[in-house]
Amino acid sequence: MKRKWFGIAGAVAGLLVIGVLWKDRVWEAERRRDWYDTGPPPGGPLTPAQGPVVDNPAPDHDRPSLRLAKPPTMVVGRIKDDLRGELWAIRDALLTETGKLALINPSDELRLFDANGKVLWTKRGRGQGPGDIENAASLANLRGDTLHLFDQRLRRVTVFDSGGGVVRTSNVGSVDAVCCLADGTALIREGSPRYQPLVSIPEHATWSAVSTERQRPNAASGISVRREGVPVPTGVTDGRELFTVQGNDPLISVGPLRERRPGRDGHLLSVGKPRPFARAAVVRAADEVIIYARSDSYEYRVYAPTGELVRIVRAAAAPVPVTKKHLDDARAKFMEVEYSARTMAVFASTWDRMGHPTTMPAFGRVSAENDGTVWIQQHRLASDSTPESWARFDRVGRLLGTVRIPAGMRVLRFTRGHVILRSPEDNDGFVELHVHRVEPAPNTRRQ
């Protein structure tokens, strides 16, 4: 009899627990669903809007007031010119303070070209020794031709001198990205889960800036600013938190699903899909300031290395609505998978449960030059074949105009008054880099 009553009590308790969990799950899903129209949940890590504000008119992308000087300052990757200069999978590229071109090609090779496009030296070699490169992710220029390279697989940054020699190496731990200021202060985005389940999106990732006192990081993911060359024990961030900003929307995880395949009894899988019209958060480093922007609205913020907000820069760009056709096209892209009918039904159900924004992201990518000039790309859908268009803001936040990129070319980076463009791949998979100076277009006035 006692056993029977214990069983009934256990069943009732289980139902109560399930009810509470389901209520929380539904509430969480509803709370996240209205994110784009109502703003972040209460208590989200957003930086207060304080500091001087620079207001600008909307960039005029229909009438560019800037242009690319012709011919290009430099072209590299032409195999007929120099077999050593062949390029195929460029991760990052920049102009150094003396006008040389440095690039990562593909992920285990660092090259430096002179101002005429001639290869000066190449650093390659897999391994874990000094100067070895396994998976280079980003590049920065300190002073002169000194280069700062972040290797994601080796979890370290290496500083190379003008001749390719190793100046120093610093371990940074498991992080997603590293960029740095001219004095070597590193901006570090801590690693975070790539996929998040539907009821947890969009996730509040925390980006933090840190100075030079030791303490443990107080967030699972973030941006940390720390001084180069200081040994950092595992799990310890070299600095104190100075500011916190909102991070990226993660990808959507559909699953886990059980899918049968020929010759296999069935296995669990989880598929990551980009969130349609997702807002992106970016952090860029100039020589002496930190640029932060998130595409909820057309604005960016400038921070000093100490964490103080220097200014907020805005432009009066009108929101672009998300239409039914946009949603239909996005759904078709989301459903571009080939699984069983049961699994495809889960994909369809996942789409139907998602909340979608009513407007497009305010802008696309962001690039910052060493002097604090900021370039903001006009938002483009992945299926859009129109040429890229970018707006230029000077170091104090004034809109200088827009520039249109030649069709088929892709901006790799704006750097020191120039833009580095990547050409489409040829039949063998090779590409070229074209470096152009950006100049005012004739017979135009500044916007």
C-alpha cells in the first residue's frame, strides 16, 4: 500500500515539475520572439547611451560622392607575374604604416609585399614552435611593418618584425577573435557556443573591455582588452571590466534529430542554420580607439582604451521593411536540406515557431581604418548581386560620402586611405587582390 501511495506521489510531483518547466519554456520562447520589436529582455547587458552624439543625414548610396582611384595602387596574385604570389583563400589583409601589403593566405601562411606588389618574405610552417602558423584568423599592424597575428588553433598571438622575425608570442586561451590597438593592447572575444536552441535565441552574448588588473572574467563570452606580453593563466583575464555591450544573435540549432541513413540504423544530428535578418555586433580596433556597432540601428560607438565612451555616431537612415517575399525567400533557403519527411517536418515547425524582425538590419559589415575612420556597408541580402556600397565617416564621426565597389569585387578591408578588394575566383580557384586609393568623385559635394 505504501509503495502504491509513493508511486502516486512521485507521479504527481513529476507532473508538477513538467508543468513548471513547460511554463518557463513557453514564457522564454514568447519573451524572445518579440525581441526585435520590443528591445532586449530586462536586465540585458547594454551600455548606457551617454557621451556626445554626432548626428548625420542618411548616406546617399544612389549618388556616390567618393570613387576608387585608377589604376590600382597595387595588384597581387597574378600568377603570370610571380608564381610566389599566387593567392587562393585569403583570411585577412592590410597596409602597413610604410605602405606594404601584409596578408594571410590561406590559413597557415603570412606574406609581406612591398609597395610594388613584390613578395618580400613568406612565413609558413605548421607546428607549435615560435613563428609556426596553424590557423591564422586575423592580422593587425602595430608600428612600421610590425605585424600582430592571431592563431585560433594555437590559441596565441605572435608579433613579427619587418623582416619576419618573431618578436614575442603570447597565449590567449580559447577565444573566438583577437584584434589590437597600435600599442599592442589586445581586444579578445571569449569563446561561446556557436549554436543555440530555438527557445534561447537571440542570445545576449556579453562583450567586455578590460584593462590591466588581474581578475577572472565575469561572463562566458565577451571582448576583453588586455596588455600584450603578460602571461595569463588558464581561466584568468588580465584586466578589470570597463564596459559591456550586446553581442551577436547566434545561429539556430534544429535538433537533435534521429535520421536514418543507408547502412546505418539511425543517428542523432543537429543542424545549424543562420537566423534570417539577424542583427550582428562588431568590434573593430583603430590605432587609439575601439569601435563598437550593432545593426539594430544605424549607429556606432567609439570607446577609449580606458573604456570611456568617447562619442556616439548616428545617421538618419530609414528602416527597410521585411516583406512577405523576403520571408518566403528566407524560408526556402532555411529548408534547403535533404532529410526524411519526418525531419523536414521538424525544420518546417522550427521555422513556424521563430519570431522574425519586421525590418532589415540597419547595415552590413563595418571596417575601421587606423586613424579612426569608419566605413559602414549598405545592407545586402545574401542573394543580392548588386555591387557593394559603403559610407565613410571621419575620425570625429562626420559623414564624408559613399563609394560604390566594382561589380564582382568584394571588400576585404579599408586601410590607411585605401581599400583592398578581392576578385572572384578563376577556374583554378585563384584570386587577385586590388588595392585602390579612395578619393572624392569629381563634381560632387560632401554629403
